Amino acid sequence: AQKITQTQPGMFVQEKEAVTLDCTYDTSDQSYGLFWYKQPSSGEMIFLIYQGSYDEQNATEGRYSLNFQKARKSANLVISASQLGDSAMYFCAMREGPFGNEKLTFGTGTRLTIIP
Amino acid sequence: DAGVIQSPRHEVTEMGQEVTLRCKPISGHDYLFWYRQTMMRGLELLIYFNNNVPIDDSGMPEDRFSAKMPNASFSTLKIQPSEPRDSAVYFCASTGLAAYNEQFFGPGTRLTVL
């Protein structure tokens, strides 16, 4: 089974609208972390947001928030008020196990295109 | 801080040649990671180091690939001999206790093996 599943290969969203990018994960560990990275067309990987499995509050970073539903094993990224610069590939990733195991497993990504 | 530095940024070589990719992590970071990104396989971890010691190399595809970290500020990923299927973007990333929840990625090296 895939550890990280991103079911939306591509999305088109009107500028200024909110967008939700889906991510589900599979782990038997109690301690894990979930990440979202952005990869613009220039190719660099940019960290956006992190959610720990024991965090009770959903993580937020500016216009980014992570909708963490532990029972459903989902960690969707929500971008509010989308901008043209948000057009990029978005990757969900997971780190399993306690501190010290730093291996990240990435999903296949979602290509987001913001339409003016 | 200069961020993670990778060299070269682009490498074109012929099948059978040795390729060496280089990485300088962010100063003070004690974890270093090598990733490979392809259209077919996505972004996959090859190997990572903690305090210059390899911790998990289960993602290294085969014996043609080797990675070293002789000191805290330098790592290499070597492919010998290279094959066309090794063509990919290779990323180096680093993190440390102070930035535990974020891996900082370098700009990547785009490798083309003809």
C-alpha cells in the first residue's frame, strides 16, 4: 500500500478562491509527522507546513493551513485566497516513528494552476 | 545563511562515465539527505546521514551508487558507471535539531546520461 496518496494529479482554481489539496496517509506508528512542500516550475523544494501526530490543533502558516483528521488519516492542505504565485506542484510527505527517524516518504504530488 | 549548496547544477555525461554530485549542508545541521526525482518514480529518498554516519541507505538503487560524508560540511553522491536510467534531478537536503520539522532542500542537480 502507498504510504502517502495524493489523488488529484492536477487542479485548476480561480485566483482569490480557496483551494484544498488532498492527502491521505497510511502508518501503524503512533508518532509521525506530516509535511507539505511546494515545488514551483523553477524546481526548488519549499517547505510550507508541518503537523505532528500528537498536535491537537491544526497547523497554520499564513495562508496555509493543514486540515488534520487523524481518524480518517488525512492531512489536506488548504490555501486561502489563492494567488498566481501559488501555481506549482505540491507534495505531501510523512515521517514515521519517533524523533531520530528522519526519513520522509513523499506522495506523487498535485499540480495546482491558478487561473487569473 | 547560504542555504544548502549543490554542485554542479547541471551535468551531462555519457553512459559508462563516473558522475560525482556534491553537497554542502547548512552549517550546524546534523542530518543530510540525498533524494532523486523522476517523472516515473517521483521523489524518493536514496540515503541519509546523521553526524556524518549513514543511517538508512535502503533507497540506494544498486551498487553503482555510493554516498559519503567525510565531514559535517560536505557530502558526495557518486554513480559509477552511469546509465541513461540514472537521468534525474538529485536533491540534497539538511536539517538539525533547531529546525527539526523542516528539511531544507538544495537547488538540485539535473543529471542527464546519454
